[in-house]
Amino acid sequence: MKPKQIIRMAADIAMTALLLLLMAFMLTGQEAHEWLGAAELVLFTAHHILNAGWLKNIGHGKYTPFRVLQTLLALLVLLTMLSSMVSGIMMSRYVFAFLDVHGDMALARAAHMACAYWGFILLSAHLGLHWSMVMGMAKKAAGIKGRTAVRAAVLRVPALLIACFGAYAFRKNQIGDYLFLKSQFVFFDLSQPPAQLFAEYLATMGLFAALGYYSDRAAQRIS
């Protein structure tokens, strides 16, 4: 892989790992959460700088169903991430406290929670939309050539299990309630091991990545 591809992949992996840590606010605490959020902001900015070519071409060329899906998802991710970051800065008590930003804290808290969870879901789907490219890079790095029906079938089994566990975790952790603000506060079962919480959120990410991947496949077929 080219150096720019390696840097881009490393930044995206780090951004994904930080996203999981940000979802565990009750485990990290307020100050660590803010520093993690600041790091995510830096990586999110770097991601867009590294993908400046795609941004420059957004108004050019033919829009196939796949490109419409890709562009719409990218814009929704941008909107939710920016909203989450702005509302987070408004509520900051440590990292951005020097800005002395004033506003409706109740509105900022509600916006931050909804946008954080929508960002989590949309970023997971965005990852799935590009999963073929990720797997292609991984196979190239591992020296694997071609595609076999047996390997594809074997890989689908853990993917299906992760998606099923992700559906269970989505329901168990009441994520749907946070997406639509049916609940104003996030509930964490602090009696469970932290590893279980991360496994559940990682599986939820896997569920929506799978939905993004198969949406990509469907859009490619009709393009």
C-alpha cells in the first residue's frame, strides 16, 4: 500500500476505536470523555483532509444509485459529527472551558446525545459501505489473491453471528430510545464488565456495517 493509504487507514482505525470509547461515557468520566472527543475532532478533520480529492469532485460526474447513497451517508455523518462536537464544546467543563461558550445546556445535552448515537450508527454504515475496499487492502497486505466461494461462505458465518448479537445489543442497550430522544439520559449497567459493554457496542457497529455493506451491494447492482 502507498504511504497515504496506510496513513488514511490508520487514522480511520483510530477514529473507530475512539468512537467506541466515546460511547462509554460512564466508564471514562467527563474529563477523559472530553479529551477523547477532542482527539476524535482532530482525526475527523484529518480524515477529510486526506479525502480532499473526493470532496472536490462531489459536484462533478454522474450520480449512480451507489454514489447517491455514498454521498448522502457521508453528508449525514458530517452533519451529526459536527453537531455532536459543537454541542460537546458548549457543555465542556475541561478541554474547551476557556472558550466560555454560553447557550441552552438542556438543548445542547439532548442534541449531543441524539447526534452521538446517530453518528455512531451512520459511521458504522459508512464503514460497511467501504468494507469491500477495506477487505481488498487487507487481502493485498496478507498476500491473498482471488476470491473463493468457500472462503466467502466461511467469513459469512462470523459476520452473521456478530450481526445477530448486534441486534440483541441494540435492543438491550435501548439505543433506539436515544436515537429518537425517548430517553433523556443514557443508562449503563455498571455491574457488567467493561469488556462486555465494548463487545456489545462493537457488535452493534458490526450490525450496521453489515447493513451498509449489503446496501452497497444492492446499489451497485442497479447502477
